[in-house]
Amino acid sequence: MVSLVTGSSKGIGLAIAKAFVARGMQVVLTARQDDELQKAAAALGGGANVHVVSADVRRAADAERIVAAAVARFGGLDVLVNNAGIGRFSNVSDLAIDEWQQVIETNLSGVFYCCRAALPEMKRRGGGYIVNISSLAGKNPFAGGAAYCASKAALNAFSEALMQEVRYDNIRVSYVLPGSVATGFGDRGRAGEADWKIAPEDVAEVVVDLVTLDSRSLASRVELRPSRPPRKG
């Protein structure tokens, strides 16, 4: 099984890639920084089942190139995990226009570009699986997170619509909504500083369960949250 994981040089994406490799899958890692990708590949042990492609999912041509690289290296594409994402957190009045565009283009448009590039190949293969990594922020907006929350709410709607479009092509679509994950995402805390947070490996385990679930069933939406977050008040 051939998989492509965006934003896979660290955090949740790297954890998903590790879980796929452990399952014997062939994995294409992609992110913007080639040096970070090389470190990620080394962490996975390298080998013939791992291929790295530096790219920016905000560019439609790069999305096409990533999929083409997966096909050229491994002969096809069965699983796409859209994990690449960024967060810019400030009040709307203080949010720069380019920050808004970065969030929307990465978290939403990048997913569209990658799905659009991958779908013809999945259809050619007779089916596939797309997993979009969203966030509970997409259903629970908070002050200072307008751009991020909007991008994830739109991603949820996109995922639901896509799921209905391609289900009869034997392509399953799921989206995962994690809560607080111990990655230091968006500079909101340091990785691993809070034991109560979800571990990236927890998200990876959910993704593995989704793509290995019997094809007669589809868990289209999964919410994942810390079991014991700090009490409020």
C-alpha cells in the first residue's frame, strides 16, 4: 500500500508516517524544508519504502508533483493524509492579511490541491483512502483563532462533501478532529510539556485504524480529545 503524508517532517505527520512504515506501507514524506525531511527519513530508518519530496502544498503545481513522485517511485497511490497545517493566532483586528492567507491557503486550499491531484490516480487504482487532519477548533471557535478556526471549519465541510462525491468510486474520506496535541503547534506551548495532552502517536493510531478498517465501513468523522484535561475554574 502506497501512502502520501503531507507535513510529515515532524509532529503528527511524522508519527503517522512512522505508523505506516511499521505496517509495511510505502510512504512519501513531504514538507517545505528539505533538511527537516531528510532528518525525518533518517528517523524512519530510510530504506526503499521511504521517499521524500520537498514541496509547498499551497502551490497546486507542487501538489501535482508530489502525487506524480509517489506514482513514479512506488507505482501508484492508495492513501493520502492531508496533515500539513499552520496556525496564526491573534484577534482579527491585529491579523495581517498575509497571515490570513497563509492559514487558509495551507489548511484549506492545500488540501483541495492535493485531493484534486490524487483522485485521478486513486480512481485508476480502483479506490483509495483520504484522511484530512482537522481540529476540534473547527467546531469550537475561540477568540484569537478566527483564521485557524475558519480554515478547519471549512475543511470539515469540504471533507463531508468530498466523501459523498467519491464514495462510489471506492474512495473513502475521513477527517480527524484532535483536541490539544503535545506538539507545540503554532508556538502555543512546547512539545511534551503537558502530560494531559494527546500524543501525536495517538492520532497516528487512529489514522492507521481508519485506513485498515474493512472497506464495507467508513468512520467519516473522528473526534479525539484528551481524556483528562485540566479542570476549569
